[in-house]
Amino acid sequence: MSNNEILICGAGIAGPALAYWLRKGGFTVTIVERAPAPRPGGQTVDLRGAGRTVIERMGLMDRARAESVDQRGLALVDTAGRTTARLPADSFGGEGIVSEIEILRGDLARLLYEATLPDTEYLFDDTITGIDQDADGVTVTFERAAPRRFALVVGADGPHSVVRALAFGPEREFVHPIGLYTAWFTATDDLELDGWYLMHNAPGGLVASARPGRLPGETKAGLSFRSAPIAHDRRDVAAQQELVGRRFAHVGWETPRLLRAMRTASDFFFDSMGQVRLDSWSRGRVVLLGDAGYCATPLTGLGTSLALVGAYVLAGELAAAEGDHRVAFRRYDTVLRPYVSQAQQLPPGGAAGYAPSGRIGIRLRDLSMRSMTRWPMRNLLAAQFAKAGDIALPEYGLAADVRDRPRPRVNERGEDRVGVHRTALTQLP
């Protein structure tokens, strides 16, 4: 089998971005995704540094700007809602904690998904259950679809990657918790945000936050807490909400309203924060991309940049090597590894700096925020934010395609070739 047919697991940001560039290199691409359709909504992600450059090279920057969320910056507030420190979005040239271009994760994923149509096959509502490699290719078994043969398999399926577990080993060997748990969800209460991303710290390593969504009256909420590892069922939403509710039961500010909204939120998501670290991102004909291979945690603000840049480099190296995965995977590691190593360095203080345990630590955090635009803090933070652009992106000759795309083809089951019924496509946000 020639190295032309590639399977990607994961249709978030990294997977479709990779598919887009692989098609430019002449590869045939299939994406399998556990969800029944592209996931809408989600929290905001940053387009900054080299990640923004990749979006520009895809010809999607104008659309990304049109979908971006208007935010004035980050403000810390006390129990009564009084501002104790703030950092405007235009600080550090628009590359600060809140960047110039913030877009909902689901909106960015949708832009990338649409950019891959109709040239990419999608298998929604399915996942990989087995990977069997040999000298000529990979036989993949699925939960629903019939087994198929591919030249290469890419795991772009997040920090709890199924592909990584099947081809590399158990999660505990590669995921390194930083002692922080976070719940994300959308609240429909019209909080008084005035365009700011508001954050409230409470003793015990607790953080409640609310930021504007893209739609009127929409608030993107977060509840985070520091903790030693907690055994929890990732599929039991009710138990997760009960856990978060107990932790934040006595926290002030707008936290009671956020807790009420959490219990009825349709997009509630809860997980621990951890970094993914591997000595090698490939194993034979299987390779990892984005959070599956090198999650940096949301504290760095660089997860989206790593996904976009990683996709661009991996596709470019496969095209340059004419499908020779051994050469391409080595080059992928060589080009990207220094960028990943820099990105995985947590901001000063790490989890403790984000969620101080005591009142003194909270006051020091407020003071630190007020000092961020002045020497010497400004120089320290500027170095942290500059990591997003700390890579010289190679020129692979994979030009952006801005032509009008025809509608997807329909197969014998009345589905588009991308595996989504037309009714689902028309309901995408």
C-alpha cells in the first residue's frame, strides 16, 4: 500500500487542520469522530503567534475575525464584584492573557471542518477500537464501521487519546496532572460583564470566571479548583456537577448564579488539567498530533497554536517526503519539538499562581496583575506570550485554496460523503 490514504482520529481543531493541508499534498483523508456532528460552542481559544499565521496561510483569517468574540481584557474581582486588577486585551501587542483574536472553540472547529469539504471523508458517531500495523499499512477496526486499511493513522483525539492508548500504552504513562480541575459550561444568565473576562479567586485554590460569549446574553463560565488526583467517572456528568457544587458552595461573587446555570447547561465539561509528554510522537505508522501528543494545558494559552502549527508541519513534512512516513515523522519531531518544549513551560507560579490557596496569595496575585505592564514583570510576561510565535514556519508550497467548493456528494444511504445527514449539516451553527 502506498502512503496515500490517511486516517485521522478526532474532528476538533488539529484533525481538520491536518486534513486541509494533507489534501493540498495530494493525500486521501478520512476523519473518524466520536461525536455525531461537529461539536458547537465551547470556550474561547486564542489565535496568536504562529497559529494565527497558519490560519492566514489557509485563507481563513477574515472568517475567523468575523466569528471572534469581542472582549476588553481580563479583570480580577473580589467577593463584592469590585475590580482589583485588570489587563486590557491590547496589552503586549494583543498577545496577552486575552489575545486580540479570541474565538469559540466550536466556531473555529466549524471553520476548519467546512474548509475540508468535500474532499475529506468523515465518519461521525464512531471511534477506533483496534490498530494492527504491518510493513505495508495499518488495519483499523471501528466501533460501528467495518474494518478498513490505511497507510497511516493520526491520533488527534485529545489528551485522553484512544489512538495513543492503542498504539503507545496506558494514559498514566504520558499524562502528567498539574493538580487542577476545571468545569466549563455556557450560562444564559445576563451577567454584568461589560465586555470583560472576569475572574474571582477564593481561598482553597478556587477560581470562578465568566467571559462574554459570541451571542447576546451568552456567558462562558468556568469553575476551577486545585486538588490532588480525584477518582471520577468521566461519563457521569451528574456526579461531576455534584463534586463542583460542593467545592464552590460557599464562594461569593456571582458563583451561586454560575452554579445554578451549571446544573442545566447542555455543554457542561469537566476534566483535570495535565500535560502530555512523550519522547517520540510516532510508533511505526501511527503518529500523534496536538493535545494527544503534547497537550500544554489551558494555562499556557498555546494549545490552539500547537494544534494548528503541528498540523501544518506534519502535513508539510509528509508531502515533502512524498509519503515516506519514517522520514516525515523524524522531520516533524525535529521541527516541532523545540516549539512544544517552550510552549509546555507553565506561566510563573503554574497552578498555584492561577489558583492561590490563601488570602495572602490572592492579594499577591492581584498585585502581580497590576504590575504586569511595568518593569520587571512586563519583560517576564512578554517572554511567556512571545512563545506563541517562537518557530520559523517552513514554506512547504501547500497553497491555500479559496475556490468555491461544490456541495458534498451523497452515498447510497442518503448521507453526504462526509458522513453527516443533510439535516445535520443545515443545523450547524
